[in-house]
Amino acid sequence: MTLTATTLPSAQPALWGYAVFGGLLAMAGLPIYIHAPKFYVDEYAVSLAALGTVLFVLRGLDFVQDPALGWLAARLRGARAQAVAIAGVLMAVAMLALFAIPPVFAPLLWFALSLTVLFSAYSFLTICFYATGTARGVELGAGGHVRLAGWRETGALLGVCLAAAAPVALAGALAHPFAGFALGFAMVAVLALWAMRAEWARLAVPHAPDMPALRLREIAADSTARRLLLIALVNALPVAITSTLFLFYAETVLQADGWEGPLLILLFLSAAASAPLWARLARRVGAKAALIAGMALAATSFVFVLALGPGDIVLFALICVVSGAGIGADLTLLPAIFARRMAELSPEAAQGFGVWAFVTKATLAIAAVVVFPVLDMSGFVAGPENPDSAILALVLLYAALPSVLKLLALVLLALTPLTEK
């Protein structure tokens, strides 16, 4: 049995709902690693090493949890919409607990509990969202996965822009800007759940004998899927590292003095603006070739950061534009390539994106558990005043390490055979 439009609900809502929901998930992902560690260091004097350890341990939970959530999402079927609504509410409540509600017990434990709920809901929603998008991409026909990815990942990048910049922008208007951000996140969650309300039924179809559910062992047995997951891990690490250290770098090395927010906006707006262009380029030259070009652009831009110092705001802004464009290629094309491979293996791709969700979050956890202890050992403290050894460690972690990892990911992708359709 072939999955066609006739096997799916007949409704054809616009793809803008994928952009809104992608934006919501993006707000709960990367920006948490940008803001939460610095927020808990500044507000509650929690050590960087302790925060990095907690973030890494939580990913250990995901190792078991995310595949299980993929299994659950594949079997909910008619109840998937209700389950998504519950997960969305839990994610919003956890965000409020993380930033808007003062810890009612030890701040580190409160941080760990809030993130456990937040990331568990985030994982389940990500799995359902990308699996539903896989079915939608098949329905859209030739080039459907890249077309949908253009909407979805553009929305995600705009969500990252909003979440990355909002707490800094609100600092001038609110006494508690992070509480304002958390409240805004809850409102976006309501809009996103409403916008996608009709889409979750797309996978709620019975399995025919020749259309079995995709199992984890089938993903592991597929060499292309394994290679794509490895590329996703290595390729996302540079973004995870630079995002985790962005505020510390801007404050300590550039001594940006209030320019952190505009620089973050510039970085992610560049990524968002480039996403539709990368999707268009992929339709012309192929997703693999377009992604290689984007990765090379990002790797080159990271190298120039090594030469910057105090006051180099304009030069760093130019680098943000270039590296942001590279991020746009990463976040638009690699998920589309993986979604296409999952659709080739099985239309029921929920468990495949359970593994994808784990890999995506693992990069952020690996970044935190590596860079924060190294910074601690170098004598780094939050603020502009640091010894030369600590500043050197920060620069090497922020710029040199991501460049090496990005080049490694580029080589892995170049050596991976992919079928362009």
C-alpha cells in the first residue's frame, strides 16, 4: 500500500500552522541553553559546572525516554491531539516555573525539575510534530518535504529569534523580564496548539500489512539513517556550543555593553531570512549540495571570531550575518533530508523522530557538560573581568572548536550517498 493523499484526511489547511508550532518548539529549545544557565548563575549563584552536569544528566533520561515517547506517539492515533494539548500545557507551566516562579527549594533542584518537565513535553511534541510533517510532506508530492521544511524551519528560526532576544529586550521595560518572557511563551503555546489542531490526525490511520510501523531496529539497520543521525550530532554541536557561550562571549570578550540582544536578533534573523533561500536552492541543485554550501559558509565564519577583541561589535555583527545564514541551511535542509529518508523507510516515522529528538537535544547537553567545566577550570567567572587564561579558553571554545566540528560534519555529509528526488 502506498501512502497517498487519499489515505489522509481530506482537509488541506495552510502550512502556516507548521511555522507557528515550529516557532514554539524552537523557543523551548536552543534559547533555554542561551538564557537559563546565565539566569541561574546571576540570580541564584549556581555554579556553571553544576548546571552543565544537570543538563547532561537530563539527556541521560532522554536516552530512555525519547524512543519510548516515539513508541507512544505512534500508538496514540485518535488520542494524539488530546495528548499534544496536554504536553503543550505542561511545557508552558514548566517554562513559568523555570523563569517566573522563584524556587521553592534548592535552586539547582528546582532548575532540574523544571527542565525535566519542559524537555519531556518538548520531546513528545517534537516527535509528533516532525512525524506529522513527514506524512504531510508525502501528501504534498515532489519536493514536498523541502517545501514544508521551508515553512517549519523558518518559523522555528523566527521562534529562536524571539526567544533569544525577548528577555534582553524586555529588561528595559519590565522589572522581571524573564517572567515576562515565560508568560509570552505560554500565550504562543495556546496559539500554536490552535493552529495545528487539525493536523495531528494525519497519522491516525490503520496500518496495512504492507505498511508496518517503523521500529528502532529498522532505523539502526539503515546505513543512511545512521549516517544522517551522526551528521546531525556533529553538525549541531557547533551551534550548541556557540549558543551556550554567546552571552558569556559577548559580555567578556567583546565587552558588548548592552549589544547582546541586538546581536542575538541579528544572528537568528539572518538564519530565518536565509531559510527560504536555502530551500529554493535545494530544489534547484539538491538538498545535499545546498547543505554542504551552507556548512562551509558557517565553518568559515567561525574562524574569523578568533581575531576579535573588545569593541569589535561591527565586525562581530557581520560574522553574525554570515554564520546565521549558515545556521539557516543547517536547520532547514538536514531535517528535510532526514524526513525524506524516514518516509522512504516507512510512512509511520514517529519513532524515527524520537531518535532525532534525542540527538538534537544531546548536542546541547554535550556542549554544556564540556564547555562549562572547562571554563570553571580556567578560572572563568561571569562578567567582563577575567584572567587571560580564562578569556583564551572562552575564545577557543566559542570559535576554534566549532570550526573543527563543522568541517568534520561537512566531510561526513560529502561522503554520504543520498538519493535526490
